Amino acid sequence: MSYVDGFIIAAPTADKAKFTDHARRMDSIFIELGATRIVECWGEDVPQGEVTDFHRAVAAKDAETVVFSWIEWPDKPTRDTAMAKMRDDPQMMAEPMPFDGKRMIFGGFSPIVELEA
């Protein structure tokens, strides 16, 4: 059964190209370590809610855009092995994240329904 890591962050809107370049470099490492698919989504239609919303969840500021991303793995053991390797990988530490990682929301998920066209 596949496994999915999900992420929500607030990235500086003016640095979209910098974020995209960073994501391409880092995501290629995930692929090398066994990820089967990675999707990085730049927020376009992310409404402000009355009680809660993506903006509040990551404490997004006016000059930031909400980014929603996920990594698909073939299974949880592959993901766990990859995450352990990444913690010690100098490539992952060589470059600062182009966003405030302290406000990132993330978690691992087991799919329960999958539909494809």
C-alpha cells in the first residue's frame, strides 16, 4: 500500500522562482530515495475562512502564498528509510529553506480511497 507525506507552508510570494528552484533540487533527492511522485502546488484560490483556513494554519503573512505539497511513496518502510537517510544527507542541510520551516504543517498518511480516471 502506498504512503503519502503532506505539507502546507507559507512561502514569500516574491520568491516563487526561488521556492520552485529549491523544490526541484530537494524533490530530486526524494525521488533518488524512492519517492514515486512529488507535487508542489502554489496557492491561487485559497479563501480566508471565518473559523479556520490554510492561511491561519501556517500563520501566512500578507506577502506570503500558501503552498500545498505531497510526496507519494511505494510504502511506509520506503518512506521511513528515506527520511532517516535525509536527516544525515549533507545536500539537505547545504541550503536554507526559502520559507519559515517553523510554520510548516506536515504529516504522513495511509491512503484509504484512491480513484483514477
